[in-house]
Amino acid sequence: MKKSILGYKCKKCATIHYPNRAICRKCRNEEFDVVSLPEDGKLLTFTHLHNPSGDFEVAILDLGIVELSNGCRLTGQMKIEKPVIGMKIKSQIEVVRQSGYKKFYGAVFYKA
Ligand SMILES: [Zn+2]
């Protein structure tokens, strides 16, 4: 089954929040519908993290902040050889970290 990132859409004003919030930041409503976030967006900024903790199993971790096509922003790992700010990306959910038999899923960004 394909996994997707879930956002929280306000039942009153339709503003989509990610991550979830107890109260809508626009209209202060407290009820939300769970919606899948779009996979396409653009790269806002990125960094290279050297020597992350051992469970990442890589020496350098590339992290990016992306604005999805619906305006939500999220942080994730990048698998892009030469990232450029503003470039179009596609996100997908993958195992980003492993600790023993435990798998942690997160967003991974690729060049669109
Ligand atoms: Zn609202």
C-alpha cells in the first residue's frame, strides 16, 4: 500500500494544517477532516547534515524544506544530486531511519 502524508483540513474554513493543530490558525475552529497532502511542491531551502546519529546509516544526511502545491510546508530527506532552491520536487513516504527492527517513515524528496 502506498503511504501518504496526512494534513488536517478545517471543517469551517478549509485551511489545511500540517502538522495537526488543536485549533485552526485562521478561524479558531476545532474540527478537522484528515486529507492526503499533495506530493508535488518546490524546494524552499536545504542543508547537509554531517555525522547524523548511527541509526540513519549514512555519513551525510540531506534535508530539505518544501512548500507543497497546497501551501503546506514540510521537512524531509532529499535524494537529489544537485539541489537548487526553487526547483520542483516530488515527495514520497519511505523508511528514513531504522533502529533494530523498528522502522521510522518520513518524507523523501526527489527531483520532479
Ligand atoms: Zn478554520
